[in-house]
Amino acid sequence: MNWNAIAAIYRFEMTRTFRTLMQSVVSPVLSTSLYFVVFGAAIGSRIDQVEGVSYGAFIVPGLIMLTVLTQSTTNASFGIYFPKFIGTVYELLSAPISFFEIVIGYVGAAATKAFMIGLIILATAHFFVDLTIAHPVWMMAFLVLTCISFALLGFIIGIWAQNFEQLQLVPLLVITPLVFLGGSFYSISMLPPVWQTITLFNPVVYLISGFRWAFFGMADVSLGWSVLAIAVFMTTCLATIGWIFRTGYRLRS
């Protein structure tokens, strides 16, 4: 394992984050704070509790997931797309470093950024609502696994994208709607039976449900299904990345 190469990629990506601190960290936190103000004040005044939890606290896991999913995907996709755009990816591919080490460097940095933002938002939430975490170890585990999984997805998107428009396509038109429709601001038990069944086909439901269980001990689906969903998603992304590097898909052309 070439740890020096991994550390070099990781440090470069993390340095880029701190150079654009307003865009990378401050902007997502301010956006999430606005969600607290709008949903907590406007909707929270009409919905007292959801399954015994105050509405303001209930939406905290969903808001963290919304930001973490989009940030981990966007950071990882831009991180590998930019070397493609300027042509330095060929130097990376010809260097004595395996594709696994490349993935660790880029995905590790993107996951770290998203994880940091998730923790900052969690700390910010305490200024708006009273929040107690029932299972802090599980909460951290779900947060880390989610950051890594969607950073892997972002890495795939960054290789697939051929322009900046395609780079933003999946986060804006796929991930964000799935999070909004995945129970981030409501419990799927509040939906009509038909829509509850349809919602279960949304993979983000299982992530948000497991993460919310770690906070409040309540979930829309069982914890086992949530863990299985993360494991399947991560395995699929790793297999896809392995295929990309074996075939050189959109890397050698």
C-alpha cells in the first residue's frame, strides 16, 4: 500500500476545502439553519410531535442526511473530474499507485469533508432544538458509512461526467428529490398505504430511517434493512469503480 501517494491526494483535496471555506463549509451550514427556521417555525407550529418526538428534533437526522449526501457526492465528483478536465489524470494513472489507492485518497477526503459538515450541522441543531441521541455509536457509524458510500457514488459520477452540467445532474435531479421524498421531513407512516409501499422503493428511506433510529430509537423500517441497504450500495459502487479502472471507461479517452 502506497501510503505516501494516498496522503498526497488526501492532503491536496483537504487543502482545497480550506481554500474555499465559505463554499465548502459555511454555505451548507447556513442553508441547513434556514431549514430549521422555515420548517421548525412554519411547519413545527402546526405539527406538535411525530411519534412522540418534537417536530423540530424529528427533522434533524433528515437535514443532516440531506446535506451529507449532497456534499459527499459533490465533493468526490468534483475531486476526480477536475484532474480529468485539466488532463492531470493521465499523470495519476501512470504513477506507481493502484486504483484502490487513488479511490482511498479521493473518496477519503470527500467523506471527511461531508463528515465534518454533518457534525457541524449536528452541533448547530442544538441551538434550535433540544436534542438527545439515544445511540451515539450507531449514529456515528451510520454517518461515516453514508459519507463513504455517497463519496464512492460521487467518484463514479465524476468519471462519468463529460462536462460541468453532467457533474451537477445527479446531485440536483436525483439525490436531492430522493432525500425529500425519503422521509427526511416526515414519517412515511403518515402517508396513505399505497404511497408507503411506493416509498419503500426509495433507497434513501433506509438510510434516513436507520440514522433517525440512532437518534430517537424509532424507525420507519427495521435497522437490519437499513444496514443491508448501506452494505449493498457500497458494494455496488466499489464493483462499479473496479470495472471502470479495469476497462478505462472515460479515463483513457
